[in-house]
Amino acid sequence: MFYLGSEYSYAKLKEELLVSFLNRYFGFFILSFLVSVGIWLLNWLVYKSRVVAVGRDYPIRIAVISLVALSVGALVGTILFFSN
């Protein structure tokens, strides 16, 4: 088992599984959302600078794809954390 904490704190997380799972997932989801906003901002700046010819919906599409990918990654990571 790989856990950076005491066995007591890990056991407590397992006892309150639903609350712990949701807290951990939404914490990582918020992080994913902030990263997706950063990716959107970078693509929007590329779109506005006209350095590269991209479509108008390109920054939004990239933000949605990154949000979905990062959210699924957060969900899988949370499931793997609690599956030990």
C-alpha cells in the first residue's frame, strides 16, 4: 500500500468513503478546471494575435477537451487512490 500519511488517517478516509471521495475528486476537479482555463486563455491569445490561423471555436473546443480529459484523469486517480 502506498500512502503518504499514517495508517490511522488512511483508515479514517476509508470509513468516511463517500465524503472523502467527493472531497478529493472535487479538489482535483477544481485544479483541472483552472488548468483548462489556462489552456483556453493561451489558445484565445493565439487566436487574437492571429499568428496562427485557427477557427473561432478552436479555443473553446480545446478548453472543453482539456476539461473532460483532466476531469476523467482526476476521477480515475481518485478511484485508484481509494481502491487499495
